[in-house]
Amino acid sequence: MTNTLWPATVMVPVRRPPVLIPTVYVTGPLPVPLFPLLTRIHDALAVAFQPQSGALAVTVRLLPVAPAAATETLLGLTAKEQVTPD
């Protein structure tokens, strides 16, 4: 048996008014749209013509060979170096 000399503690939350209250703005639609439905950026043709010089042509050759050695990376940094042919 426990003998209680003091009454039980009662906690009552005390609410304070908020420091910052929400701000409400009333807005409505404008009679005329602020921006037009279609905006033209440049006065140019819809399809651009960009010719390229034949001197800048690049040829890519794919060689069907296996890699020199198998590589496996489990953890850490990896780096790849691209070598240009002399």
C-alpha cells in the first residue's frame, strides 16, 4: 500500500495567440490576359537551315574487338582517359 501525501499533478495546456497570423490576399481575374496566348520570340522561319562544311565531316569506325582485359569496379572512384591517335 502506498500512502500519497500530495494530490496528482495535473497539466493543462495554455495556448498563446500566434505571433504571426496568416495573411490573406483577395485576387480576381483581370479583364484582359496579362500575357498574350502566343508569344513570338524571333521573327524567323519555323525550320532553321544550318548547312555544315564538308571539311568538318567526322568518320567513326567501330572495331569489333574484345577489351584488352576485364575490369571490375566494386567500390571507389573511377576515371576514364581518352587518348587521341597521333
